[in-house]
Amino acid sequence: MILCQISDTHIKAGRKRAYGVVDTAGLLERCVQHVLTLPQRPDAVVVTGDLVDWGRPDEYALLRELLQPLLGALPVYLMPGNHDDRESLRASFPEHAYLRQWAPFIQYAIDDHPLRIVALDTLIPMQGGGHLCSQRLHWLDRTLAEAPGRPTVVALHHPPFRTGIGHMDRISLSGADGLAQVISRHPQVERVIAGHLHRSITVRFAGTVASTCPSPAHQVALDLAPDASDSYTLEPPGFQLHWWSGAALVSHTAVVGEFAGPYPFRVGGKLID
């Protein structure tokens, strides 16, 4: 199974550019087309939050339009980040029944694939940081206990670890210690995947691996300082592919765009000098 992760699309109404610079709508269109033309099409897509910029219905309407080629081709699972609004998201995608598995939060389990997908809601309305309260963590513990033999990916927006990028660590996840306690009780969790950081980052976490995904738009500047400036870069946009072989989960970071190649290493069996 191949699970595609896209994160932090930050769509604005009227295709307005983020910060007056970043064409998030156009960049998402390019990402969607890239995913659909991969030599091996993913079995499903999960979009790990910050779908839009202000949580407005008109932004979700544009997001839906931009995602339509994916929505018509394969399962797409959406989840909120700190820029999202739960009820506007649910109202804009009424056929996505999983968004209403559990109220008031958008937390769900998808059992339709060889790799189980369990999504957590870390949203605190009107705040940049995230939170996992005891109610949300109890739901996770119970949900994971229902399928102890199923290899599982746990997805959330805010990563449950410090990254070293000072300004992002100041809007991180509270309740991460509680999440670690829950995850450590369930060895079937192959990976904890997150967004929020607009970068590819990997760390050992609670007996498994936790990682973040780059954005198909802008990336957070790589500055590992406590006083790192609150800034972004136009590094190449990207997404991730998580390949479940039946024995291990292997993750690849893909860059969106057209580049020269591929070129053969050998011609007629001979290595090219």
C-alpha cells in the first residue's frame, strides 16, 4: 500500500497569494497533478491540516475545486490544523462521513486499507499551537486497542516533538507526553505523521518514529536557533509517500516540479563514464 501525505496547503479565497507572495492554489494544482502522474498511483491520500488559511467556507470551496482530480480518483482523508474550522470543513465536504465519526472533534479511524489510518484533532480555535486533552487521548487509546494486530499510522497536524526551530516550537503541541504514553502501549503503530512545520523532519518517538511533511507551497526557513526568525522560504514544494510493504513502513519525500531525467546509469550493460 502507498499512502500519500500532503500537508499545509493554506488555500485562500479568490486564489489570493499567501503573504502576498505564495501562490498556494496554483502550487496545490501542481502537486495534485504530480501525484496523479506518479508511476505508482497511491492507494489513498491524507491531508494533515492547515487546509485553508482562515477556516472560511469560500476557502474550503476553492480547496474542494483544487482537490477534485484527486477526489475523483482515490480516497482522500482530510483533517484540521490550527488554520482550519471544524464545522466549515464538515459542511464543505458533506459526503466525507469520516469527518463526523466523533464529535465535537474530528478524529477518525479508517479500516479500508492494509495500513490502518487513525487521525487526531489537535486544533485549538484561534491559536497557533495545538493540544491533545485527556478526552482526545482516551479516544485514541480506545481506538488503537480495538485493532491491536493492524499496522497503523497515527496522523495529526502538530508534531509531538520539539524541532529546534524556535518560533515553531513556541506554537507546538501540548499533551505530547500523554500521546507518547498512549502510543507506547500500542506497538502496532508504525508511524506518527504530522504537518505544521512545512519541512521533512524525523525523530524517534514513543517506541516508533514520528515525522513531518513538507508543504506543496512554502517551507519554514531552516534555522535551528531558539530565537529563529518567523520566516518562510520558497524551497521546492513537496509531499510524502509512505510505502507499506507488509513488513515495514518506508517513507519517501517527493519534490513537486519538472526536472531533467531520468537518465540511465548504464547503456548496453556498461556504466556511463
